[in-house]
Amino acid sequence: MREGTWDQARTIAATTFSARPAEKVPLADSVGRTLAADARALCDLPAYQTSSMDGWAVSGAGPWSIVGEVATGKKSSLNLTAGQCAAIATGGVIPDGATAVIPWEAAVESAGTISGAVDDGANFRPAGMECKEGDLLIAAGTTLTPPMVGLLAATGHDGVEVISKPRVAIFFLGDELLHSGVPLDGSIRDALGPQLPAILAGTGAEIVSAKFVKDDLDLFNAEIAAVINDVDIVVTTGGTADGPRDYVKPAIAHLSGEMVIDCAKVRPGYHILLARIGGGKAFLALPGNPQSALAAFASFGAPLIHSFLGAPVRELEKIEISAAMKTPEGFSRLVPGSVDGKVFTQSDYLGSAMLRGVAHSQGFALIEPGNNPAGAIARWLPFNY
């Protein structure tokens, strides 16, 4: 696709590549991973009828004679008859014969008996109240959160099938880049090297390598060849245009790659390239200007990573812009800023080489082509870091 719309390019990035194979990992290692298959309950939850309060399991009408205590985590051997009770903690299994649980604070204890008022069935948590064995708990394609992992543990899971992380090699291109200290004599301090690996990792990728490469096509081809068999995705920054020292397109050609996105009609982020290379691998080339690179990754890189993880395309939230905005003819525009409720306010420092505004933003607003008055609807790409 040459110079397609933002939506066309995003769809291509999200649907061109296949998901990685699954692997089983312990629950403790599964937070943030993408579920490979539907996860179902291995047991009822709770597995037994239990108490929802600390108190006394009672049988019939009171007062009740204390005949024992229900040990938490075990099925009690007690069989209460009318007028009897046993101490019980929250989560304790209701003993046979019990008709209610009266909370500690609602009961009066005196000389081995308990008195108080309680309705039949009060404070019982029925077996299977939360879920039944076989119930669908979490659908495939979901990114697992800590509470989700806790739910899987509660229903008997020790491990879970997740999609293997796509392996990524990153190459930062440009002789003009300085990697430490204050930039002098026309050099530019690299601003993507310290942040892009973390952004990719936060999206679900495994970073195999991250290197700076000088503007030399033979050296660039050699560096790619050294890692290509170990990765699923090559990501580059800079060199995406057609100038005499822009080597990304020649490198893709050297790999016999098939270009699937060759620029997208969006600012910043126009010079985005995406190619399919051997064995179903992807070559994602981001612009060199920092804000352009971040905008292009939020638009097309994140959906690409999600496609390798088998995650569905995510519907973007709609927001309202607080001030009028205009885009170049036929182009969408990505504007960094923040959302309060559903209302978007842009940041200062909007240039494609600038990071100051992005650094204090919550995400990008996608502004539709043309004139957009205050109150117009836009779409929201939140930062996930």
C-alpha cells in the first residue's frame, strides 16, 4: 500500500501477520501475557458452601449451645442439631445441620451458649456462587492482569497457555546521533534508544538486541543477517525516506521483502514502512524524528505486535477536542495531549522532532482530515506506559 489512509495502514499492520505459537508458563510468570486459549474453571468456586462472615454456625432457633469449632480449610465432621452452634471463620465450610451464620458482633456469648437473632440461610456463600466447573473465565486473546491470574489460581490452575512473545531486533540508524553527553558541532543526542526498547517490551515483545548502526548499507545488511534467524520482527528508526543515505528500503530489497505499507497519510508518522520478509517475519521501519517515531509506533507498531500475540484489533475510544484543529489536505493528524473525562486538550511543543509535549501527555488524539471545530469527535490512542 502506497500512501494509504491511517485506517488502511492500521488494518494492514494488525492483520498481515500470524500469531506466534503458544507456550505454557507458571501463573506467576503470566501477568501481562496474552492468553492463547479460553481459560475455564477447573472447579466450582467456592468448592463448598462456606461462611461469608466470622461468627457462629447455628442450627435452628436460639439460644445455641457451643459444641465445637470449624477449622478453616477443612470439611468439618460436626453435624449440628437444633440448638447447637460452632465457631466459624470467613471461608469456613458450613457444617452439616447448620441453618445460618450469626456474626460475632450480632451474638452474645454467656456460659457456653450463644444468643441473638439471625435469619435462616444468612451469611451462607453457596458452592459455585462465583463460578461452576467448566465456566469460561477469560477468553483467548486477553492480556492477563494480576486479578485474572488470581482468579485462575483460585479455580485450580497452576499454569496457563500464553502466546510466545514476538522476538524483536532494533536498529537505530544515523551517523548524526550522539549516545552520551551534550550534543555539539551539529550532532543530535539520540532520544529513541533509551525509550523504544521499553515501549516495545511494554507492548508484549521480547527484545533480542538493540544496536546503533552507522549509515553504511553493507554494514546494515550484515547486522540484520546476524540476527534475522533469531527474531520475528526487525524494527528500525530513521532512514525511511528516499534520500542518498536512507538505506531502509535497499535493506528490505536485499531481504527480498514485500512492502505492505509504504507511507501513510498521517502527520507526524508519514514515513512509516512495513514489509513482510522471509518466513512470515516483519520489518517495521519507524521515522527518525522522535515524536514521529512514537506516533507511528502507537498507530501501526502496537497493532503489529498485538497481531503476533493473537490479540484482537482494539476499538479506539471516541473523544471530543477542546479547540479547533486543521489537518493537511487529505491527511489525518496525531496530536499529543491529555483527556479529562471525554474532552481532549493538546500539549504544547507539537513539532515532529519534539518530545517535551509527549513527555507530559497521556496519548495521541487522531484528528480526522480537514477542518475540525471545537467539540468535534476524534479518536484516542492512550499511552500504555
